[in-house]
Amino acid sequence: MLDLPKKFKMDTMSSETYLIPLIVIDDRIFLSNNKISFRDKHFRIKHYDPLVKNISKIKQSIDIIDKKFRVSEVDLTCYNYEYNGETITDRLRKKSFIGKEIEIFYRSPSAENLFDCLSVYKGFIK
């Protein structure tokens, strides 16, 4: 059974739910589909840039024979327009992000930090 954060669970019990995706790449790039300032896991304020265009469905599979569960992929599409003086492509080129950690959370309206958000994906960039 999935253990939901208390505030997330309360917010999603209503008939209308508004969730905002939060993407954290290598704890250095913070993206969303809205301009948000929000506290991270260490309660530091992080500014999420509104560059996320689309997040695909998270694909998963279960190998019953080998008893392995696998989250295979999620595709993230970003706008590549100039924001704060540079494009997302420029930011990603500065340092290699191949093999770096990416986390995807969904924020509900009353969430105050990442502990209040639902973690839906944790993986590595290919």
C-alpha cells in the first residue's frame, strides 16, 4: 500500500484536485510547469523554473519469474526558451547530467515542503 504524505492525502480527498509537478535534477536544477518558490527536503527555498511542457506517463513492468519490479522510463518535455538569461539546453550543457539523479514529485495546494509532496519517480538521466 502506498503511504501518502498527510497533507497530500487530505488535499486529494476532495472532488477537485490541482497537482503541480516538481522536478529536481541532481539537486541543482529545479523545474515545474509554474513559477514556484518552495522548500526542499532540507527546508531551503528553491526556485522552480516554469519550463516543463509535459511529463509522460510513468511506465513500469513486473517480471514475475525473476520477481523484479521495474520503472522503465518517464519522458520529460521542456520549453527551451530563454529564462533568467539562459535556455534549459545551455544549463544542461554546462555540466553533464547523464547518469545524474532525477526526482519527480507532485505538489498539492497545502504542501509546504517536499516532505508534503508525493514522490512519483526517482531515477537517473539517460
